[in-house]
Amino acid sequence: MNNSYFSQLEKIKILSRLKRVEGQIRGIQGMIIEERPCSDIMVQISAAKSALTQVSKLILENHVNSRFNSSTSSDDISQVMITEVMELILKFIR
């Protein structure tokens, strides 16, 4: 699989979201140390999972766009490119 390269704006968006997730994880650790109620902890875990899913979607969207935008016409889209993208999507949705 080819490497994906991100524009500066895409990098900023992705890294910003990952830093927020990092803060959420630290918050969850603190909640466990403080022995906060399970329901509060689970809400924060759900929020962190959702945030990571959003990061995954951004990365996947970038990859798909970079693969298909590099083709000058629909005739240039090869079965290999389609298979690569489909494999990535299938891995992501598991």
C-alpha cells in the first residue's frame, strides 16, 4: 500500500484531534485515580472512542482522495487502486 501524505492543513486538523483525545485519555486516568463513578468513566471512554473514530475517518478520507485524485480520469482508476481502498475500508469498519 502506498503511503499517504497530508497537506499542512490536514496534519493540523488530525494532530489537533489527537491532542484532544490524548487529553481525554489523561482525564480518564485521573477519573480512575479519583475513583469516579463507573458511569462517568464510561461516558468519557465513549467520547474518546468517538473522537478516535473521527480521526480515522479524516485519515481514510485523505487516503481515498489522494488515491483517486491522482488519477487524471476515471479510465486511470485501476482495479488495484479500488481493491486497496476497499481493503482499507473493510479493516476500518471491523
